[in-house]
Amino acid sequence: MTQTTMHNRQLTLASRPVGAPTAANFTLQQTAIPEPAQGQLLLRTVYLSLDPYMRGRMNDAKSYAAPVALGDPMVGGTVSRVQISRHPDYQPGDWVLSYSGWQDYALSDGERLIKLEPEQMSPSWALGVLGMPGFTAYMGLLDIGKPQAGETLVVAAATGAVGAMVAQIGKLKGCRVVAVAGGEEKCRYALNTLGVDACLDHKADDFAERLASACPDGIDIYYENVGGKVLDAVLPLLNTHARIPVCGLISQYNATALPEGPDRLNQLMATILIKRLTVKGFIIFDDYAHRYDEFVTDMSQWLREGKIHYREQLVDGLEQAPQAFIGLLQGENFGKLVVRVGDDELA
Amino acid sequence: MTQTTMHNRQLTLASRPVGAPTAANFTLQQTAIPEPAQGQLLLRTVYLSLDPYMRGRMNDAKSYAAPVALGDPMVGGTVSRVQISRHPDYQPGDWVLSYSGWQDYALSDGERLIKLEPEQMSPSWALGVLGMPGFTAYMGLLDIGKPQAGETLVVAAATGAVGAMVAQIGKLKGCRVVAVAGGEEKCRYALNTLGVDACLDHKADDFAERLASACPDGIDIYYENVGGKVLDAVLPLLNTHARIPVCGLISQYNATALPEGPDRLNQLMATILIKRLTVKGFIIFDDYAHRYDEFVTDMSQWLREGKIHYREQLVDGLEQAPQAFIGLLQGENFGKLVVRVGDDELA
């Protein structure tokens, strides 16, 4: 079942996961393609971004954004093309960055769309290096992490969509970058392509000892996107005045209960006090939308100059999205995970 | 045994406490009064400040400052007078803010002393409202808390040396200030003298519910100086973009082991992420020494204008310091705790 002009395929939230999501939490269904009213657009999804934050939307818990309702299509960023325009600013065939979700078609009133110029860069890059993950890496590292040349930066999930950008921007700013990734192949990529100074496999039994050895001068910036045992190993190594931008905690997203004790909450506060840490959470478009142009300018230039490498893992077919997303939460992806939902040109 | 010109009484660290300190952890001893060399001063302690951070110095653990060695006098800020000067910049009788510790006499080379002008303010105030605790309140609240008019500020230990200043500066900046203190009498003082909008007794069984009721618009700033159950009650009430200056964790200082589980460390990180909190530790003179003059200017003016009230609890006699300090860690003091070690004028 591929994308057609006859039906709108949707992947909806069938049930809320307990722990790791399974295929049974999603339903693939066909509905009618909606009709744009005057002032509206019909958008056709070409690429769908899969990102860890989507796990949070599957819960019925208050967070920084509303949960997906049962029976509704899963949310998500997309690169789409205008199929029908009843809006003066858009022509059929225009490429846009949208938030159409896990489906073939979506209506838009033109608000919150960003027009893309795909002749310059691959259009799907707007979901990664030139989009939300790249922007997240850029602002979290530069505005909160405040890297100085010679400082030690630790970044986990270092070959992922955000981590790979953090690692490379850290190198551009003159940091010693210690990457953490899952497995030898990813570490080789981090060392050889991203250019980090060291890469550690978080699956190693002696991970904490290896991290300490790789950070002889302590840690000045820990870009937090995983939590769990990487955070545990980082905390004792943090230097006075270290900064922790908190972007994500992927190791915790499938947790169904708090871990066993002892309770280290006050110990973390004591570490923040004694080491005079700055720990700061952020949600990229809520907190930094006003700096998006600055990011696009810098990142586009770095890409043109070959200073940033970008790796995308393309998965073909909307129906593959649930399995790919389940794997993302287990660290099975290698690079930015994108689903090709439809062809660039629709026959 | 009172202060004389014959001996130097010292309270030394006899043993390291396990849990709450006891009198047995201190030894009161008499030694010879040291002789100042050329370029040195002999300082006589008039007032000794007792502060919660001293508990940390009694441990043999790495912290932001070195521990007190067994057998050495306990450290601490003092208001002292120059007894003998062999230094060109000081005259006998000069008042200075020093760090002479728990003893009658100490040598100084004149470095890191601040000259006081006691005709303007009570000299002991240099240990409180015009010294380290006042400065800690001022910078932590203004530089990290960044209070805006109409925001809700929660401060615990609200009649203590730091908390009372945080509460009043918060009111000067237009915040709704919700104080937390131990017992009815302290709460009455916070309401009637410090002018807070609400005061809650942390000993109440339904403290968390009362705090929620007192903060109908959530919490924008939590000035952290206690940790423990106050922090637990605050966390669910924090608003998006709330700030937590971390100044102290007095409820934890006597802990001998981590509390039982579950482990909420990653949950705290998730709260920081989802609510986009800023949590930042600071050590006042290490981080803000360059802004001391600004603080003294502002605070002196507020005092002259009657905008800041200051309550001092004076304890007479160096030999009372251990018991007073033990009580401080239990919240038994009411106002800034100062030991009068000697008379203003020595007979």
C-alpha cells in the first residue's frame, strides 16, 4: 500500500504504550483525502521525521505539549509538497516544512509553514541538520553550554540527529569532544567522520572508568540527551561551573516506574551547589524561535564549507514508521531517522 | 572563662561528626596569643558568625573548600578589631571583617580584610545583612532568580540570615513572596515584619497541600537553601521557565546516607527538561566578589530607608558556639546567629 491520490493513509495512536511501544499501539487506516477550503492548502507528505520526543506524546501525561488523543494520527514534522492551493501565497508543487504528522495528506492554512528551496539542499535535511534537531544542537550547545576553546564537551547519542551536530559544533568551537555511542561501528563513524577526540561505547561494563580516562581534565559541558547511566558516569567528573543543557532523556522514555533507590535527588542538588553547575532545560521552538534565522545561516554555511557532516537513515514507506520509531528508542538507528512517505513527484 | 589578653581560646575540631554534630566534636583549648611579624596584624575577635556551610567543613570530603583539619580551629567569618598593628595600613582599634575562625585572636597580613566603619551600622551586621548572608541573598535572587513583578517567589528558612533577605528583596522587586519557616512565631514575624504574602510552617503534616494553596499561580522562583521535603513540595508547582538558585541544602547536611528509594534523580532531570527550568548553584564570594560594592550600596540604602528589617540572635561567649551551631542546623535560631566573643572595648 503506497501513497496515492485516492486515500489518506494515517498511522493513529491505537493505545498508549506501557513501557516500550509496540506495533499494536498504532493503527494504519485509510480515510478520505480532505478538501481544502478557501485560504487553505492540501499538503502531501514526502518525508516524515521520527524523533524521540514523540514517545512523550504517546503518554496521557501533562508535559510541555498536549498528548496525542487516542484515534488521532501521530504528530510529527514533515517535508511536504503543496498538492492543492487555495491560498494566495502558495503554488502547487511548493516544498514546505510542515507538522503534518504520520499521514499522507494534511490541510494547512499556511500558518507555521516554512517554504523550502530544495534546489539548494536535499529537502529532507529540513527535518534534520537544517531543522529541529540541528537547531536543538546549535542553541543548546552555544546558548546554554557556552563552549570555550580547550574545554571538554561530552555528548551521548553522538551519531544521532542531535548528538552528531553537537559533537561537530563543539569541535568547530575548539572543544575536546568526548562522544558516547552504542557500539563500535558508531564510534568509528564519530571518530573518523565527525572528528571527535574520543568515543566510548556506553554498553561497555567499565564505561564509567573509560569515561574518566577519556576526560583527564574533567568535563566542562555535558550535553544531556540520554540520562541514566551516562549521566551517572558524568556527574563525578564535572568541573566547577560546568554547564548541562538538558535536551532529552531518551534512556528514560520507556520507563514505567522510578528506579530503585537510594534516592539521589538531593545528592544531585548538592552536586549542583558544590560544583556551581548550571542545569537548564529547553524546548527548541518554544524557547529559541527568534534565533532560527541565525542558526540556518550558520549551519548552511558550515554545510557548504564541508565543516559539518550529516548522516540520514531513510526508511521507505509510511507503514514502516512504527517499527522504525520503536528501534529509535532502542538506539537502533544510525543517523537522523526519516521515513520516505511518498515520492518527490507523485505519478 | 572570658576573653583576655593573656590567652587565645580556640574551639578546634576534635572529631568529625557522624550525622548531627555534638559537643564532643569540639575542643575548647587555650594557646598562646601569636606575635605579629613585621607587616602583620594581631586581630581580636569581637563577633563570630555561625553559618550552615560550616557543617560541610567538618567533613573529610572534597567540596568547594578544604575541610577543617582535626585539631585546627573551626573556620568562620568574624568582626575583629586590630589589637597590634605592624602593618602600615592599619591602626590599633580599627574594625575589620576577617575570617579569623572560632578563636579570640588571629594573625593577618592585611590581605582579604575589609575595613568597617562601625559608626554607620552595628559592626556585627557585617556578618549578616551587610555581609556574606545578605550578599548571598542579593546575588542569588537577583542574578539567578531574576525576579519580575507579579511573579511568585518561594523561600524557605525565611527568618534565617539569608532567607529573610531573600524574602524582603523579593517584595522590593514586586514578587508575591511565599515564605516557609519552622513554627508559628517565625511565621508571624515573616508576615508582620518581613512583609511576606504568606508563610507556611514546614512542620505541618499537610505542608505540600498548603504550599499549593498559597501558590495559586504556581512558582516562578524557588530560592533553594534547605532541600528535602520543601523541595519535594515545590517541584510539582514550578512554572515553565522557573529559576532555582541553589544556595544551600541545610536539611541534608547531617545526613549520613542517601535516603531510601525510589531514585528520583532522572525524574528531577525530566522536570528540568519539561518545565525548562534553570537550576544553578553558586558560592557567593567565589562567583560574585566583583559585585560586592553594588550589593553594599543597595543594601545600605535599603537599610537607611527602613525597607529591610534585620534580626540578629546574639549568643554570649565563645564557649557557647558549639551548642548554638548545633541548634542552627536544627532550625533553633531565630534570625542571624552571631556569637559575641569579646567586648567592643577590651578592658
